[in-house]
Amino acid sequence: MNLDDLRRELRNRAGEPGGTPMDDRLAGVRSKVVAARRRKAVASGVAAIASLAVIGVVSTQLVNLGRDDPNDSDLAHMPQSLNGDELVAARYNDGASQLSWTVKLEHLDVLTRATCVLPDGVVPPESNDPLVLAWRIGSQQYTVACGPEDDPGVGTNGPSTRADWRELEVRPGAEVAVDVRLLQNGEPVDVPGAQFGVGIYEKSGDRVHRHGVELTKVLDIGDDSYELVRWKIRPMTAMPDDDRTLRLRTSEADGSIAVVYGWQAETPTADYDLRQNGERVASGYGGSIGDPLVIDGDTEHKLALEAGGTTADGVLVLAYYQQTD
């Protein structure tokens, strides 16, 4: 296995149970926040990319994004707008355990998002083994673990940059075949009632680009929106050996604050810690950007991202967003 093979394998494995990378891996947090709110409501007894002309969809069975009638894909439905990006095409299984569709990409400023939900009462053949949704584009397969209604599986580890699409030998104007199926223990399985889908988002939202890292200027978490306030993105080669730390101080805000952090590297080699006012509040392993951490904004906070090890590979990222609604 050469270095390119290793990088592709690490990227693919990132979508399996236990890890999710980012361009927009923030989408998974959105689902988890909504799930937490649902659980809280039950516990307390409370009742509870604009239409894009440059992307043409070839499949004749694309879902009607403006549909009024509920159908079997409701739980897996993609949000029309996410982190400033617009959904331009989506396909859902509508009861089947696999699907295939074809999309023509007039440009490569798009990313993929997949979701998989097991409604209440739907059980895979092996109840103790994870059920995985796998979608293949060209030579690469991407995966995400399916989840229950209150915590659906969301995968954003497919191609998300022009370089990703070119690595798949996709060029502007090309028709791209997407094959999707359910897997358990690496084998295709039939799970009646499972709901899943794959969507394509135009990267229409504003972004910060530094050293190969992209940060959306708008971040959607659950029903709340956040705007990027401050950020630091620094290559490890620019960090002093005796202080491998990024620091930010937040300002007092009316709403919550979302902290985005991580160590983006093609080959993970060491761990990192996130500290809030001197106390460790999160940790991870180099290789991707972590899920955002939501904290209170009614006081100032000192944030620090500390990289372990001695490697000079990759880029450290520390940013915070303020709630806008």
C-alpha cells in the first residue's frame, strides 16, 4: 500500500462507526441536537444551493424537494439549506435496500451528504451488529452508520472539494453514477423499512479558506444558526516546538457559542486537547476537524487547542461562532 492508498483508506474509514470527518461534518451535530431536544421534550411530558441551473439531474426518480404529501423518506429528508449551502439534488430509497442514480455536474463546487434512519420497530438481520449505509462514487466507497429516529446517521465524508472530485476522475460536465446500499459485516443486506438518501449540495455559502481548511461562515446546529466570529488556522510547521497551542478569547454574547476545533492531517499521528478556561473539555486524534462544542455565551471564555506529539504534519484549527437567533 502506497501513501495515496493509505490516505484514501483513512478517509473512507472515517465515515465508519466511531468517526466522521469534515467539510460539513457539522451536519451530524445538527441531528444530535434535534435528537436531544426530542428526548428532553418526552422526558418532561411536553407535547411536543438556490435552484442551480448549472447542475442537471439525469435520474427520472429524483425526489420532489417541495412535496407536501408525506412518504417513506420523511425521516431521511435532507434540509434544503445547511450551513449556507443549498440542496440541489437528492435521491431516497423509498423502501428499497439499495438505489442507483446519475447526476451531471457542470462544476465541482459541490459536496455530498448521506443519511440513514432506522424507524422504531425496524431491526437489521443481525441486531447486535451495526448497519452501515455505503455509497460508491467511481472507485471510492464512503460509509456511515445508520441510527434510530432520534439520532439518525449522517455522513459528509464523501467528496467535498474540487480536488476530491478530480481524484475520482470526475470533470465538469461529467455524469456521475452513485450506487447506494445497506451493509452489515461488509455484506449487502435487505432491511425493509430502513430509510436513507444521498444529497448533493452546492457550496453556495461563504467560506474561509486557509491552508487547505474550509470553514463555513454560517453554521446550523439543530434549529439554531451561528455566525463565524474569530478563527485561527495554522500549519504545524509554523508552530514553535515548545508551544504547539492555538488560543482564542471569546466575547460575551447574548446567545450560545459554538466552538469548532481540530487537527486536519492526511495521516493522523498524535492527539490533541481542547481547553476552556484551563479545563479540558474535549480531546481527539489528529486527522479531521471535530464536532462543534456548544457553550454558554454569557461570559468570556479562554479557549486553547493543544497538539500533542512532535509531528509537523497537518493544520490546527480553532474557531468560534455566535448564535444569531
